[in-house]
Amino acid sequence: MSDELDRELARAADALRSAARVCVLTGAGISAESGVPTFRASDGLWEGHRIEDVASPFGFERDPRLVWNFYNARRANVRTVQPNPGHHALTRLEARWDDRFAVVTQNVDGLHRVAGTKNLYEIHGSLYRTRCTGCGEVADRGLDALPELPHCHCGAMLRPDIVWFHESLPDDVWTAAVTSAAKCSVMLVVGTSAVVHPAASLIPLAKRQASWDHVRRPAIVIEVNMTRTEASDLADIGLYGPSGQILPKLVDLLDQPA
Ligand code: APR
């Protein structure tokens, strides 16, 4: 690791040591080292597929089989992967802060849960779950293979319980995510390009840039990513490299005396 990264790691550990509450926002990058493709890389999911076709309500109306092919392939991929040291490092962090710690994830792969994170808000849904387009029932089906076009016991077609483009986020989960971001004293932003809203708006919220919130001190934002992103200008500390290496290093540092 470079001297610059070592210095930033030490600053990040200091910030965390005095943090009352910690909120972590994660994106596809944290699962990249597990073997889950990200979206916006040159070989990412959105290079091979059109968002409107496979991740929008209109696409599903037009061709549900195509959409289910896409999600069944993603479910099959996730069946073969495991959490990486980055996910496990966050579980170690949670053990220090307990219910004053939360992970807000845009990922639908369930790897934070498998790693043992408890205070977890999956704001974009989960590949594990289906939702009935008729009766609305949400069911956890694990990752077992589903029929090409799965149907509910009520007869209607099932859809993945994923938040698609042009859809709103589930109220309860989103409210919990906003609360965690608004209250935190340190926010870790890990492996996200920070271009998709409202998820990315949690970062200015933590920085108290909302016009109504001048009361509390701004959170310290620590970005962990391979490269600079849309979030970098808001970050106080930048840790640039693979999160599967950076996060365990950060937690190890925290475990050492200051
Ligand atoms: N460690 C850290 N960061 C990484 C790693 C890694 N090993 N590998 C890739 N990254 C970073 C990339 O540099 C990029 O900034 O992860 C980010 C992935 O960005 P996106 O592919 O845009 O994924 P994400 O930010 O999660 O996308 C947000 O967009 O398409 C929708 O609903 C989908 O939840 C998703 C949302």
C-alpha cells in the first residue's frame, strides 16, 4: 500500500474511533471481488443489457420471459458466490457499534446478510424474493432455480422483488435508511458509482447539506472505491483500492491502540 493510502487509512480509523453512529452505503463494487458483476464497468451488466428492457416495469410488461431470464441468470450467479473479506469486515464493524451501526445497500445479492450483518437495509430489494403481480404476496424463495416464468398460487405472474428504474423505494426500508444517514457521525461509502438516486442522496444528507438540517455536525464521509466517483467531492477521506483489501485493513487498524 502507498504512503498516501496508509495516511488516509489512519485518518479513517481516527474518525471511526470517535464516531457515535456509523452508516455504511454500499454498491455493487463491494461484491465485485466475490464474483458478482457490477453495472457500469465496461464488462458490467448494463453493457450487455438495456436497462429499459430488463429493469423497468415497462420492460416486464413487454417481455416478462426476457426479464426472468436476466434475473434467473443473476440468481444462478449469486448461488455460486460467497461474501468476501470486505463484507466480513463490515460485520466486524457492526459488532463494535451494535444498533448504532447500519448498512444501507443497493445490492440485491444478499451477501451482507450471508456475512452476518444484522442492521441491513436492502433499499433496492432482493434476488431472493418474488412479489406477486396479482395478490402482492412477497415470498423468500432462496436461490433455488425458478420456472422460466414463475406464477403465484393465486394464478398471477410473479416478478422479482427488485426496485426497478421508474419505481419508488419501499417506504419502511427507505425511511430507516434516511434515519441512519441523517443521524450518523461517520458514513462509509463503499463500491458505488453514486449516480443512482435517491440512494446517492444519502451522502449529502449525511453531510447535512439538506436545507432544513443545520443543527447537527456534518458526518465525516469516507469513500472506499477503486476510483473517484460522483461522491468523491463530498468525501473527507478517500481510500482508493479494492474494498476486499481496504476494509479489513481499516478494521484491523481500529483494533490496534491509537
Ligand atoms: N472495490 C471497491 N469498489 C469497486 C470494486 C472493488 N473491488 N470494483 C468496482 N468498484 C466500484 C466501481 O469503481 C464503481 O464505482 O464499484 C462501483 C460500481 O458502480 P455501479 O456498477 O454503478 O454499481 P452501483 O453504484 O451499485 O449501482 C447503483 O444502479 O443499476 C442500478 O439498481 C442498480 O443498485 C444498482 C444501482
